Amino acid sequence: MKSERDFWSRRRAKVEAEDEAARAQSEERDAAQAQAALAERPEDEVLSELGLPAPETVCSGEEVRAFMAKSVPEYLRRRALRSLWRSNPVLACLDGLNDYDGDFTNAATDAPGVKTAYQVGKGLKAHLDYLADAEERAEDTSDVVEDAAEDETDEAPVTVADAAVVDETAGTPEAPVADAPDAARPRRMAFRFETGAA
């Protein structure tokens, strides 16, 4: 029986939500039609009908509050706010804290004293310097290898007789090599369990 109540409760709530949505939609439609009708009429007639002063004469927040009603057309509301911002020095004062006021389209090149490691067409300068240093190091090491190879060739040339002596002695070791110690044998894991009454 409880599930039936839940079903009907949900059904009633759904119907109420649909009615509320339809009501809100009709109110929005009526407001849009009223705004369109007011926009077609001359401004003086609209202001006299709503009992409002000219938007340019607004000086205080209380006068602007009357322009914030839903029945006031949007263009009159905006003009009243603009005149308020012009008339009130607190609202018109730019304190420099507005992040969106600056032009950041060319921030890297416009600001004085800004240095960057990026070069157009080349990339980051530090990366280029690293690559150049790596090439220099590679050249230095190749020069050292070439010098060492030249030094080896500058040594006394080996004759055929010397090569034969080297070949004969190559097979016999000069000193007996001690037997290498046996490598440690791999051990297997062994588990021991204590047995006894505890």
C-alpha cells in the first residue's frame, strides 16, 4: 500500500511541476509581448505611463530602483544605469583593479623590460644553447678519439717476427691463474615452523 502512495505522490508532484512550468512559460510570453508593445511606442509615453523620470536625470540609487521593475523596457533600464554610473563618482572611479581593462593581446612585447627566451622561428634560446653545447662536446670527444688513434699508429711498427712471438706466447699463460672461487650457489627458501605447545 505504501508503494501506491509513493506512486500517487510522485504523480501529483509531476503534474504540479508541469503546471508550474506552463505558468512560467506563459508569463514569459506575456512579458515579451508587453516589452515588444512598449518598444514600439514613443519613449515619452512609456515614461509617463510608468510614472518615471527621464533616464538621463537619474542621480541616486532610489531613482534607479524604479527602473528595475519588470514592466520597464530593457533599453530604459540600461540608460538609467548608465546615467547613475556617470553621476556617482564612487561607481565611476576606476581603481585599476579591473583585470579585464588592460589590453593583453600583445602583453609579451608591449610591456617594457620584458625579456623572453623565445625567438621567432628558432624556439627557446636555452634549448638552442643546450643543443649547440652538445654538438661542441661531441666534436671535442671525436677530436680526442682521433688524436688517440693517431698516437697508437705513431708507436713502433710491429714486424712479422714480433707478431710470431706474440702469437706463440698468446696461448700459454705466463703465470698460473688461481682457480676462481666458486660462485655462491643459489639457495632455496626454507620455512621452519616452531612446533610445540604454546
